[in-house]
Amino acid sequence: MTDVVVTGLGILSPGARGVDAAWAGALKGETAAVVDQRLVEMGTPVTIACRVPDFDPDAELGRGSARRLDRFTHLAVIAARDALRDAGLSQGDQETLVEVDPDRTGVVFGSGIGGAESWASEYPNYLEKGARRVSPMFVPKMLSNTGAGTVAIRSGARGPNLTVNTACAAGASAIHLGRDLIRSGAADVVIAGGVEAGITGLAVSAFAQMGALTKNPDPTTASRPFDVDRDGFVIGEGAAAVVLESAAHAAARGAHGYATVAGAGASADAHHPTAPPEDGGGIVLAMQAALRDADIAPTEIGHLNAHGTSTPLNDAAEGRALRAVFGDHTDRIAVSSTKGVTGHTLGAAGAIEAIFSIQALREGRIPPTANLEQQDPQIALDVVAGAPRETSLSAVLSNSMGFGGQNAALVFTAA
């Protein structure tokens, strides 16, 4: 079986830009949630969110290019560009691929919503000004595959180009699919990741009306995975990308490997449009599949980055699922949910958390779960809280669960 390694990392996370800053924020355990003034002005039922800070798309992409693209594409392109530079596959300010065959370089991105900001701005324009005033750029701006397509256009990657929508599991699903493209021989290199920029008045109002968002008015304590007082997630935005290569391809060009994507699993709850089954049966199947794929025993997992959204049903179901998969070893797995810091970045979450999992594996440091003051007694897990925990790790697992009952699990080991 072809080993696939991660050779490049790129991330725009709520509260931080770049891998070092995002990882430092995760280790610090302070939430990126704030009262979002744009949501306040819109009068949404919930006004707390986690945004990417200090991001100027005109400066990053050029004003002309930025205006033709939705914010989610802005984020995807920059995360991919940073990952390519980190992998040594582009040089200086250029985004064009170097050192690899562009015909055998693929792009796979996940997104749950796509061009949400374009929908939010263009539909009122249509209602107020009429059909002839609709922007001709609306269609390419709102399509969820524009992120992956634009990454390919700007880098010159002409290999398989795919977009995955498994809702909040999309970022992890994209890494799974990218890994499999390399294993199958369809590509030598894949830029894989997840992106979301869905903090619009309509989306926030819809999530609030369905009861998914926290009602806690204090942004500093609103996202609190596994806490007894959790009552919903905080919406976030962001993007993350990894460069995947076969181990042989990376070695041939002298590339550094951060980690090996040793295992990946996917499943469906086949249960409910938004709620997981109480026993977490779907994510159980995904974790078991990932462990089998990695050909490792459950006892080798020392850390798990949980989906841990801070919703009552999700956190409890995931806790039961871990116990079902790992049995007594569950007590020896250090669990954390970095959504206490980032909020729930939806389709970007699995990719952001994959990078956090890789960083934990490399450094032997597990980030704390922010705002965990009193762990729900029904969730029998060793959840890291308060401060990072230092430990030796040989394998880590990252979980993602999406609306529609779609689940993804990734296992990373040392490269």
C-alpha cells in the first residue's frame, strides 16, 4: 500500500493567520469568538461568531481578482498558496507549481455551503433592482467548486479537481479523497483541504432558528465543548489546506514530511437530517474503518481531536462512540475539541483540525478544550482542559461529523 505523507500546511483560522499562530492560539485555549458587529447591525437572533482576522483579499489576491470571487474562494486560495509554499512547490510571491508535474497534481476541497456571501448580497439585489441587474459573476462566485477550481487556475494544477460536500465533515472527507487519489495512482500530489465563509445574516438566523447555535450572550464562554452547560455551537469561518504526496515522491525531491495519512474512514448515520444517533453509531463505523485502514490497534491512539461542537446531542453521542470503539483504552486517550477556540467552521473544520492533530503528533502537546469548567458527567472521557498536556504520541485520530449524518475519521502517524 502506498504511504501518503503531508508535506505542506496552510491555514486561516478564526483568530489567527498561519500555522504557527493558529497552533499557538489552540495551545493557549482562548476563544476567538467575539460579538460580530455586522450581525448586530443585521439584527440576527445570535450575534457571536469567529472570523478570520485582518484578511484583506484585495491585498492578497489583487483587487480585480478578489472582486470576481466569493470570500470562501479567497480563503481557499490563500490556504492552498500557503501550503504549496510550505511544501516548496511554489516560489516567492508566485503561485505556479514548481518541481512537480502539473498534469499529475490534483486539488480536492470540501465546503458545506460555498458562496454564501454572494447569495446573501445578490438575491436582495435581484429583488430590488430586477433580473437585468443580477451580476454575471454570481454563478461562478456562488458555486462550491469555484474554490478548488480557482486553486487549480492560479497554481496550474491540471490533475483531478474535485469538490466534496459532506457538510461539516467536508474538510476531512477532502483529505481522505486526496489520499486515495494518490494511492490509486491518479495523482502524485494533491492539494486537499476545507473552506467555509458562511457568516451571513441568513445563515446565522437559520442556524439559530433550528436551535443549533448557543444562546450564551458572552463570547468568551459561548463555545464550551463537553461542558455541562453547553447549549450550541458558535459559527466560524476559515480554511485549511495540506499538500499530500506519496512518500516515495516526497523522498525523491527531498521534501520534509509532517505526518503520514495512515488511515481514513467514512460512514453514514442513516438516521436524521441534523441529529446524530444517541449511541454515535455512525462515527463508530468511521473510526473503526480508519483504524483498519491504518492497520493499527485501537490502543495505539494516544490523542483524539474530537468533532466536539458544543451542542448537547453531538458531544454526548461522540463520547459514547469513543467508548464503543476503544473500550477501557478510552480512559488513556487524551481528548480535546479545538472548537472551543475556533468555533465551528463547518466545512473547514475537518481540515483545520487535521492540521491541529498533526501538530499535536509532531510536538507531543495536546491543546486544551477551551471553556471546559465542569465536564458533563454523562461524557466519560479524559478531556484535556485548562492547559496543554505534554505526552508522547505515535498515532492520533481526528473526527468529523456532518449534517445529513455524514462522518469522517482520519488517523495520522509519524512520517
